Amino acid sequence: MNKSVIIYTQPECPPCKIVKQFLNHHQVPFQEVDITKNEQARNKLIHEIKSSSTPTVTVDSEVVAGFDLARLEKLLELHS
């Protein structure tokens, strides 16, 4: 898979954990960014990506804000 996958997370976020488990289960490599520890990433999430919730996942230039495994599955071309 040649897609760039970044997940914006924060501690104590149960949906974030589920999305990470989902990506790991499907062996999708991803970069995790904790917005509570990375102010630059938090600003990018809010101002560039236009999302204020976690998890927010970017797949190349597509944005999946919130908990939407079906959309992730489609963007990543996964088949259960």
C-alpha cells in the first residue's frame, strides 16, 4: 500500500484506540500524532484540516474526521 496514513489522536480517546487497532489488524502502516503533545500538529488539524475531533485520519489528501471505519475501509481499499 502506497497511501500516506496519519491519525491524529489524544490520550483517553477510546475511538482512537479502535481506529489504531483497525489499521493494525489490516496491516496498514500509519503515523500517529498526539495533538496534546504536538502544538504544531494540533494547529494543522484545526486550521488546515478543519477538524476539531479525534480521531481524525488523513489518507493521502482525504480526511476522515471522527469514527468512520466504513469510510476508512473504502479509502484504503480494504475488503473485510
